Amino acid sequence: MKKKGKFIVFEGVGGCGKGVQVKFVKKLLKRNRIKVIATREPGGIKSSEVIRQLIFDLRGQKLIGSEGQMVLFYAARKFWVDKVVNPSLKKRINVIADRSYTATGAYQGYAEGGDQNIILKISDVVMGQAKPDAVILLDVSVETSMERRKDTKGDPFDKEDKKYFQKIINGYREMAREKWGGLKWYVVDGEPSIKEVLESVAKVFEKIFSRKLNRL
């Protein structure tokens, strides 16, 4: 079988620090001459970004529930997988993503009561062979999540209450414990300083790539 790039997803509740870590890892891997692209999901390409904004607009107007969100999220996801993930992996380029279908399991599944079996079945169809080699969960408390997001504009999901975000956090923790989706999960404490979290994430990537990485 032809060797492919690795597909690694960062997950966690809003405010956990995913965006910072994705940027850091991209620089870390490039410094070590490892081919990599960084992307976000839903989004990543123009067509998916349009659908992402549509979801946010409809949710902000309370015109869409968990099932409608799932349909649109997976539509955006399909474009992204076909145009970004699969072509990159085939070229042996590693893909680092800020979220993927694992977020649907946490948000539309655990937080909003969606059927996890349906989520996983749709994921199998849409993702095909493009399943993450690893999912890195940046775990923070609901208090930390709320505090970090208080001065940001965010999206309609960020406007939910504390109870909603606690459901997401609990959902992610259970997903990691149960190896949701048959995936390999790594849990990183997102509470310490950015520097300390960066160090923990770098250690995880050394495990994933089975090599020491130059962090200078």
C-alpha cells in the first residue's frame, strides 16, 4: 500500500486553544522538514466556508436544529475532504485540522441530543478512508472556556450558556475515553500557560511521528 500523509485533528470546546496549537504545529513540522498543511473545518475552502456561514446565520436566527446542522456540516465536510484532505494525504502531505466530524459528535451529538449512530454512519460515507490518524483533545474546564471567550465575538455556538458548554466538555471527555469512532485520542491539559501546552502538544507529535522534533 502506498504510504500517505497523516491526518491529525485538534478538538475541544471553544476557548481551548486549538487555533494557537494548529499554528504552532504547522511551524514545528515545517521546521523539521515534514510536509504539512493546516486547515479548519467546517471551512477550509471557499464552498465549505459559504456553507459554514450559512449554518451560523441560520442558527443565529434559530431557524435550524441539530439534524439540519448535521446535513449542512457534512455537505461542507464532503467538499473539504475531496478538495483538501484526500489530495494532500495522497501526496504524502500531513494535514493538521482545527476540528472535523469529531466536533459533530460532541456538539450535535452530546450537547444537542443527536443520534451518535447516525453521526458515525454519515461520517463513514462522507469521510471514506480519510479518517484521522489521531485526535488531540485540548481539555479545559467550562470556567476556562467561558473566561477565554468572554471578549471575543465568536459565532452563534459561543453564545450558548454554561450548561451547554459543560455538555460539550463532558461529551469530548467521554469520546476520548471510549475511543469514539475507533480513533486514537490524545488528551492534553489545556489549562496551563500557552508555553506549557505547546510543550505537551510537541511531545504528542513526537509519539505520532515516532521521532524527536527540533523545537527551537
